[in-house]
Amino acid sequence: MSLDLNRKKVTKNAFRITKMRNSTAVRIRVPGGHLGAEDMRIIAGIAEKFGDGSLHITIRQGFEIPNIPFERMPEVNAALVPLIERLELPHGVKIENPGSGYPAAGMRNISACVGAWFCPFANGDTTALAGKLEALVYPNDFHTKIAVTGCPNDCIKAHMQDFGIITICRPEYDYGRCIGCEACVKACTQKVTGALKMKDGKVVKDDRRCIGCGECVLACPTGAWTRSPGSLYRLLIMGRTGKKNPRLAMPFLDRVTEDVVLKVIRNTLDYVDRHILRSLVKEHIGYIVDRTGYPVFRDAVLEGVTLNPEARIAKTMSWPGYHTLDDGNLKEIE
């Protein structure tokens, strides 16, 4: 059967072409990395019935079930229906025929840290935002990676994504509750950027250095520092691993609302659709931005977007990275 296999159709259906002859692996999406015990039982059941009983947890918080015979792919798709109904449809993802499995695989699973579920450092609900992003971008064939992290600690490695979304807070200071203990100043100096200083018995914040992490809120013993209601976001763009040009994502927008983030990412799909090289099997979004230039990307994704008053945007863009080992200070051993 493998000789007659339509490779493009199989991979689009979220099955992988593996090194094992006549067998495949299915990718299971888990938006935001959050699922229930019953979901785990369903996944385990599929692995035991159609594979060899093993599972692989992917770096993007999904699952791969390996060693599935090609001829059993339709049965696997039917078995995936409960997972699609439990993990995709509640977010508003539109999948017309769940019985046919996943309709696309280019858009990678939206990953997220635990966020406000129970992390004290989190500035917002990362799982909820991951669900909104899933509904916005899936199904889609464009090769894109998106991750959401709850604070600048960046546990989800937002700096290695095409779109890294960092949830930040707007710390508010109540001088009347401040006892001048300098706990917030010490925390910011030791752990963060040194944005806080004492002046005449009062804490003064350098807004240019504040990254909205919330360490001052956690350190304050009297509640003089609090998180203002609602979250803002820092949007990093075009980080990547890979063979050609690994690099870190860089800040594109800072202190923007959720609505801005969602609209920018939605506009990006239109930008990619206009500029992607369709002669290639696939083209990573970062290379499209490299080819068109940052100004073209910037203008396209901000079209029709109203930035909130606090928002800041990068004037220029430069990504730290390398192309070959000879780009750095490495030399051959003599």
C-alpha cells in the first residue's frame, strides 16, 4: 500500500511519513497543552489499539502515536473524533468533518505555559489565549509556530517561535501603602532590569526599563504594588531553529492588547498567502519575512489594526543568529 501512498494527502491529514516501512505516526493537537484525564485515556486507547502502545510527547505539547499501519489510518481518524470534539470544537475551531481526522498540519500546535491556572508569576490566562489562537489559525497549511507564555520568565521559550506572545502586567504603585522597605527595588535589581529606585522615601519606576514581569507585586509585603486589571502583551516575531539560520525572536510590538495580538496574527495569514513561494513544498514564515523585508511585513500585519495608547512598535528589526559555523569565532583545529 505504501507504494501508492499520496504523501501530500497523508501529511496534510496529520500523519507522518516515518522511517518504518508501511507504518505511520499520527499527530494529536492539544491547544495550550491543557487536557483532562479522560483525554489521556482516549489517546492511550488509540496507541494501544492501532500502534504499539507507545506515545511521544512533542516539544509543542502535542502527542505522536507511532507504528500505525498505513491501512488503518481511516480507523484512527474515526477514533480521533472524541478528541477533536473535546479539544478543538469547544474553542470554536471549524472542522467540517471530524470523522476524517485533522484537516491540516502546517500550522503547528499552539503551545502555552500553565499561566494563571496556578503559577504565581503568571500575568494572565495563557490557556484561554491559546484557545482563541487555535480558533483563529486552524485549520491552516502554513508552516507557523505560535507560543504563549505567562510572564517574561518565558518558560514556553517564546523567543524560539515565529510568534512568541509574552503576557505582561501593568504594575500600579500606591504610595500610601508603601513602608519604604525596598523589597521591590531589591527584587527588580537582583532578578530583572533594575527599573525601580528609591527617591525621597518613595519608589520611582523607570518606565523604559520596566518589562511588566510583576516581580515587584510578588515582593511587596504591604500590597503597595498591584497588577492593574487586564493583561497586555509583548509580541516577539520570527525566531526559529533549524539548519539554515537559527535565531532568537525579537520584540515587534510591546504593551499591546489581546485584540491587537489576534488581529496581527490573523493579518499575517493574508500576508503569507500573498508572498509565499508556492513552487516550494513549504516555506517557513520567517524566510518569507526575510525575503520581503521587515517594512513590508510590518505594514501588512498592522493594516486595519488600531493600537492601544500604551503600545510600542519596533522601528527596525535585526535578528541575532548565524548561518554557518564559520560565521562566528570558531576555527579548525590545527
